[in-house]
Amino acid sequence: MALSKRGDYWYGTTLEDLKAEVVRFSKGNKYEAVAFAPSQCGCGGKHFRLESDETEGVAQRTCSGCGETVLMGDSAEFVVDARLEKHFCICDSEVFELLSGVALYEGSNDVRWYYIGCRCSACSLVGVFAEWKCEGGDAAALLSKV
Ligand SMILES: [Zn+2]
Ligand SMILES: [Zn+2]
């Protein structure tokens, strides 16, 4: 499948489609996402509620299956000051598949910008729901904690 546009929104059926949307969005932000990782809960669940605070650079996901919460990437370092707000789709659903993407500093593996792509489990809308400048260090290490 591929991305399709309805009105102002993009829709996709797979994580590859979501990745394409994260790339599209990140190019518009000048810092192109080049490394990616999908979120998967320890229980095997792939559907999450998402809360974030872009100012502090914090995102927390909650598994819709078992309820486990995880602070994504380097969020744990900044969570004390965060005011987390829950994300909703335009269809009012609050459950998403999540794909993290990062842009890197030139010639390094160090994270420069962090994007969180969401694919709505109800209506298949895809979009970057949270993104911020992130000095999270090594990309592989950061993406192992999403
Ligand atoms: Zn779970
Ligand atoms: Zn939706």
C-alpha cells in the first residue's frame, strides 16, 4: 500500500506507510529522519496511547493491551518538569501504532531531532504527532528505548 490523502490528512495501512509520512514531514522540517524504530510492548502489544510535552522533550506511551507505560527515548531525563498531554486522532480515537524517527548530526550517529509518528488504529490516519530538537546522543541507543 501507499500513502493516500483525504482532505488535509494522510492515511496508510502499514508501518512502511507511516515511515514514509515521518520522512515527508521531517524533510519539511529541514532535518530528515534517517533511522527508525517501531514501538512494541513487552507483552507483544503494538497499540498505544501517547502523551507528550514537546517543550520539555518528553513522550510517554501506554500499552492498550496491558497498560504498561514507557518513557520514550531520553524522556526519563526530563519528565520531572513535563506537563504531559494526551494525543487524540481527528476521529477521536486515542490508540496508535508508533514509529520513532531521528535526524542525525552530519557525519555522526548523534541524534539531532526526534519525531514520533502515529498511525491511528481506528481510521488509519498517519502523522507526526510530536517532535522536538533532541540531544539524545547515539541514535541506536535512543531508538532501543522507544
Ligand atoms: Zn503491553
Ligand atoms: Zn483516527
